[in-house]
Amino acid sequence: MKNNSVIVVIGAGSIGQAIARRVGAGMHIILADLHEENSDVAAKVLSDAGFKVSTAIVDISSRESVQALVAKAQEIGGITGLIHAAGVSPSQASPSTIFKVDLYGTALVLEEFGNVIENGGSGVVIASQSGHRLPSLTPEQDKALATTPAEELLALPFLQSDAVDSSLNAYQLSKRGNSLRVKAEAVRWGKRGARINTISPGIIITPLANDELNGPRGDGYRKMIEISPVGRAGNPDEVGVLAALLMGRDGAFITGSDFLMDGGVTSAYWYGDLAPKSE
């Protein structure tokens, strides 16, 4: 068993599964999720397709829980891949929960897995186009999001309730923080001979996206799809294709980078019909 190469998937949803199918052949895949039923359902689908799969429960907002996941993976073999696709959306949670899960939780995952990733290993973190919809932060804020020790991250002044006006704003800050964190972590991962990148998808049809489409911002999401240059939403397999490039040999020169794949929604937001109207 110890000779296995292990890929850990955190967040057993549609995107995590799609990436695992692309990169998991011949590997031992651990599907980890906060909800056991999610990982069990995903494990059956992958097992029925011939993949070697185990499951685990993880709360990414708990260091002890993430450390337990690392330990379980190491019992099986060397960790050569990380797919971090867990998180909550603006319609699902309060600003404080979004920061704790999406921002702090991602920092924890990057830190703990960066301590053990094997030479030649690689990982992807799923961020969001929302991080690209946020106006520029100051250089000091960028550096703080990228390098502040995980346990001090949530105390940053510009993340406090008096400075964050909504769950959407918290989500944008968290996803911007994810891409910045990956840039900084790529230096540390590189010392172990490993790579890490971020993918920032637009509207990809998943259960989480459907929550948004049916939530209070649903009309805005549908408008984004209609006005985007591509004119449609994406699907998880398209994210899987990019992730396979980044995690595989063809992406060996790519690390510390963020890849926006949103059908052009961000372009339309800044320079097209979705652009905020000036007064």
C-alpha cells in the first residue's frame, strides 16, 4: 500500500470529480468532504469507472481535521496531487463563514499539504471569477492576503465586518486571497519540487451554481451568461481539461499562476455590456 501515489480531492462535488477523472488513473484517490454522503456518492461513481478510491470526512476550517486528512493519505502512500475544490458560496453563508471556510480553510490546506507534497507533485485550487471582479487592492493588502500566517489571517483589518458590506464582497475577497496565497505558496512548494496553481472558473453548472442561479442573485447570473462573449455557462469537464494540463507533464513550467476561465464574463464586466454604469 505504501507504494501508492495518492491524489487528495477536497470537495467531492462535480468539479473535484471531473478533475479526478482526468488525473487519477493509476493513482489512489481520496475523496474528502465535510458531508460523508457527498464523498460516498462520488466514490461509487469513480469506483464503478475503475478508479481506486477511499473517502474521508474533513472540515477545512479546522487545522486538526486537515492534519488528520494528511495523515490518512500518508498511511496509503506519498501525496503527489491535491485538488482543492471545497468552499461555500455567497448565497449559502454569512461573510464570517465565507472567510473561515474559503479564505482561512484554503490557507490551511495549502500549508498542511505543502509540508508533505512529494517531489514532482502538483495541485490545483479552485477559486472563482469573483476574485477578478474586485477592484485592485493595495500592495500591502495583497501581501497580507498572500503571506499572513493562517492563524492571523481572519484578524486583518480590511476583512472585519465594518469593512465588508456583504457575503458577495467576502467571497470576492476570499477568492482574490486564494489566488494570491497560491502565488506565495508556490515558492514554498517549489522547494519540495512541487507545483501549485489556481483556476478561477466562471459559471460552471454544478449544484452550487444552481443554488446561485435560483438564489437572490439569480437574475444577475443569467444576465452574465447571456451577455458573456461565449454566451453560455461552462461544465465541470472543461475545468477538468485545464486542471489536467496544470497538474501534468505538459504544465511542468507553470506554477504560482491563476487561470481565469469564465467565457469572457470578466471581460464583459470591465469592458463590455456588464460594466457598471458611471453616474
